[in-house]
Amino acid sequence: MRIARSSPAAAGLVALAGLALAAPAAAEETTCRGAIGTATVDNLRVPQNATCTLDRTVVKGTVEVERAATLNARGVRVNGNVQGENARNVNITAGSDVGGSVQVKQGGGAKVLDSSITADIQYDSNRSLLEASRNRVGGSIQVVKNTGGVRIASNRVNGNLQCKENRPAPTGGGNVVQGNKEDQCARL
């Protein structure tokens, strides 16, 4: 009887081939209607017309706030972006930490207060009251074409503070900006 033997190199190739065939695990998405406390999730979605309250929640990916939805996030840590397009309200407060940007576009209102944002805060074409106050922003604050009023106060911004085509013009002051204060925000 003859016994087949494999070399260590052949065994290694078989192991590598098995790894190459294994698909990477996809990040799971949590749908939030209601409240989530001190839990950790991958990505988070607030579906159309829903309200989601996060309290000390950790999101390893991104947060997406859909049409007419509301996000109230207090003391959260988000590794990616917080994105609201056509959202009713996006509120990030009380020592929250966002590893990417906060982008609120073509929606209602938004507040980013007392938080740390690694990249940018962007408010674009919103129709209700907006505020960015007492934040540390690693990138820029960009506020364009909003119609519900904007307050920008006491932020520390590593990039630029850019405001244009807002009616009424933004109010506030006391912002420390490493880059430029531009257009409607030149005196803030």
C-alpha cells in the first residue's frame, strides 16, 4: 500500500487558496426606529419618517438619516460619516465624536453642539434652523443656500469657515479658524 504525502509547501498553497475563496464579512446595517443606548453597531440607518434616539451608542461605520426622518444623538461615537439628505432633523450633541463628516442636505434643521468632528460640517440647502456651536472641527464648516437661519458660534476649526447664499445670513461669533473665514462668515 502506498501512502501519499504532501509537502509543507503544498499544504501552505491549499491553505492560501482557501483564504482567497472566502468572502470578506459584510458590515451589518441596523435600522433604528426608537432608541438605542450603550450598544455597538456596524452601520446605522434611520428610515423614512422614523425617529431614532442614540445615547452613548458606538457606530463602527456610517449613519444615514433618510427622508423626513429625525436623528437625536447624544454622547455617541461614529467612526464614519453622519449623512442626512431630505431629513427632518439631525441633532448631534453632548460630547459626541464623529470620525468623518456631518453632512445635512436639502432637509429641515440640524444641530451639532459640544462635539468633535474629524472632517467637515456641511449644511447645504436646508429650510429650518441650523446650528454649529462649541465644536472641534478637524476640517471646514461649509454653510450654503440655507433658508431657515444659521447660528455658528465658539467653534475651533482647523480648516475654513465658508458661508454663502444663506437667507438670512448666519449669526454667531467667537469662532477660532485656522484657515479662512469667507463670505457671509467673514466676521463670525
